Amino acid sequence: MSSKTDWVDATKRLLDKYKGKKHPLDYKNTFQLMVMVILSARDSDRHINQVAETLFKEIPNMKVLATYTPETLMPFIEGVRSSGNKANWLIKIAKELKTDSSIPTTLDGLTALPGIGRKSANVILREAGLPAEGIMVDLHTIRVAPRLGIVDTEDPKKIEQQLMEILPRKYWDAGMAMSFLGREICRPKPKCEICFMRDVCEYYKKVISQN
């Protein structure tokens, strides 16, 4: 972890770049968002966007979903990774909530539901325009945050804890901003030459020092 960098100032640059940028999941409402976030775990956003086209034509809301069973839901999501578990989670949620308006609006409420951890809950809160209660850490954030040097771990729980300690609450969209940076520039093979964060990036400094 780099102690010399003013990470609040450096993170503002990230937030300014990606402020208001919508998540790649192509949802139309909070019901669709929640379902797609659950389905996207260990799968790609692009794949879930494709699955969603047929899924939501047949199942437009929580009330309709509650009439399904895991078995009758499966044909719509069978190509999704861990589809069996996800079908069970979605039906349990639908039976419990019954309507779209019952979808929780807090981190604790969301994580109490099956199939929704802190990462998923943080995404749902962000995309629903609700106040941040944590920092979203996905596989892109896990790659980007240690490379930058703002954290000294690749453990998602520890990354979130460290970021929440370093950054003020109004900067807690940083995890999603790092995810966008990871999708566009800080790829597994990073495009350092075009990265607007390279002057504060520990990884870039190491690359430069080796060349």
C-alpha cells in the first residue's frame, strides 16, 4: 500500500471520469437489476444481458416469478453458471418478497436474501440510486486496487475494509469506478500507456523501473 499518495485526491479523478456511468447489465428496473446481479455471479454481464431478453418477456416482475418453481425457471437460465443454485435462490426470494416494491433498500436487507452478498448488494444500491453503505469490490476492483497501491491485499473483504477506512463515504463509488477502469484500461494485460491513473500507480512505477 502506497502511503505517499493522497488517495482521496487521486480517487476523485477516478470518480469524475466514471460518475453516473451505468453498470453494464442492461436492466430496466430494480426487479430486473436484482435478478441479473444474482445471475451474473461468476458469469459475464454480456451473457446475462442475452439471457435477460427472453427471461423478462416471460417473467416481468416478482409477482410472476413467485408463481414459478426452480424446475420451471431453469429452462430460462440453464446456460448460466451455477444455474441450479441461482434458480433456487431466485424462487426463495420471490416467495418471500412477493412484489417488486418489497425489494430491500438497505445493505443488511439485501444481504439477508439468498444469493446476495456484499458485492451484489452494493451494486444494487448503487444502480437503484440509494445511499452507499459499502464499497463494491468485483474481480476488476480486485485487480485494479492492489495495482494502484491503494490497498495491500487481493482479498475482496479486506479490500472493501481498507477502502472504507481510506476514503470518505462520499467517495465510496470508488469500487465501481475501479471496476470500470479495469474493464476499459487496467485489463489483465494493462494498457498503461493510455491510463490516466499511471502517475499514482505502483504497478506502473514498477513497470517503468524495469524498462
